[in-house]
Amino acid sequence: MNRSWKVRMAALLATAAALAALLPAASASAARLDQAGDKAPATYRYLLRLEKDEALIASARADRATVSAQLPADAFLARMVQRLELENANYRYREAVRTEQYDMLQIAVVPDLARQVIAVSPPGLAAAERDTFDAWYSIWRLAGIDEYNLVRIHPHGLDGAQPSGQLQSYYQAAASHYQLDWTYLASINFIESDFGRVNGPSSAGALGPMQFMPATWDAYGQGGDVNNPKDAIDAAARYLFLHGALRNIDAALFAYNHDNDYVQAVKDYADAIRQDPTWLDRLYYWNTTG
């Protein structure tokens, strides 16, 4: 690497200061005036927030990729700076993802506003918004929530799940074996347990990252550990396959959880990941701290 560790440390501190400076800027951009001097409509203010979130996510992802691709430095202090740079990029990425979740939630709780924001958003962002909002509405109906303004984010510790890359390898291996689209397994894992951060038992007695009832696990777990992510993901893929996922994925998902809103939520999140694979990481960092 060409820069000395001192220069890079100074750049790292400057980045932190710049991020702090962005905090008041968020409210300033939200209050942007139109040409007539009036406050911009809520639709466009929220769109500006989401576009800013997208830019911060993309920037942090690029920084993370750049630092990860660097060869380990020889000097101890230089290695320490590399590690701090990577931790900084990772943290900025997680925080940008969480901010976007919060901003999307502020939109989703007002369905008319959600429809308007989707209508004025660029196609790629609009597709992600549509999948996210529809999935939330399905989950809220499933939970019996009809006052959307009462919905809150309830975060869990970041370290409660295996790394997203490791989980993705489990989804893909199981999906390949059972001829499924792996994004359905990722979606189920997110909905059922927040990627293994909430393993139960649920109020109904379901257990593990994919939330199996004990009798169902006995039938499909093949002697594995219901709390082991790989075993549970394999069992979920096996269950879907044996319930006809190749012929009718909707019917297989309905067999997994007997509710049409559940089926729709799984499909919406899966579609978001399929359209943009970075959404697996985004869902992984939703509802987390740290």
C-alpha cells in the first residue's frame, strides 16, 4: 500500500468527523425547499432520505471491498490501521442499512405515502420498496397488527447469528440438493428467527433458526440438531421439496406455515434478495445493534 499508516489513520479520523457532520445535514435535506420557496412534498423528502441511504450503503460497501482486498501489511501499526479501516467500513455499512430500515418503516406505516414514494422512485429502488412494504404488511396482518403507527423496531445483538456469508452457503447447498431457489430459505430464516437470533421456543413450541415443531423435526430433521443452522436449513429445504415445491412453491410454503400472508412475506423478501443479492446482507443487519 502506498499511504503510510499515519496518513491512513488521519484519514480514518477525518471520516469519523465527516460522518458526525452528516447528522444535522439529514434534517436539512429533509427541509429542502422547492423553487417556490415552499417545503417539498413529503413524498420527495422521503425519497431523498432513501436515496441518501442508498448512497451511504454503496459507499461503505465499496470501502469495505477495497480494504478487504488489500494484502496484510508487514508492520504491526500498519496492520492495526488496516483492521480499524475495515471495522470502520463495516460499521458505516451496518449503520447505513439500519438507517434505511428506519426510513422505510416511517414510509410504510402510512400506506398512501408508501404508494406515492414507490411511484416516484427509480425502478430498482421502487422494486425493493414494493417488496419490503408488501412483506411488512403481510407480517403485520399475520401478527394481527392493524395500527401500523404502533410498529417499532426491536433490535437484537449482532452476534446472535452466524455470519451472513456462512448462512448463504448453507442456503445454496441445501437449495441445490433439493432443487429450490435458495432465496426462499433465506427469507424463511429471516422471518422465523431473525437468522437464528431468536431460536425460541415460540409460544407454540417451535424451535431453532427455522422454527420446527418437535414432531415435525422428528420427521424431517434426520437426526440433526434443531438449533444448528445448517441442520435446520437442510431440514427446511427437505420439507419444502417433499411438499411439492418443484410443482407449486406457494403450496409448499403454505404447508410450512398455514397462512397466506406468511407465504406472501416469504416470497416478497425472497424476491428482494433475488433482484439484488445485497439485500441478504441488509436483512441480516436489520433489527440489530453493534
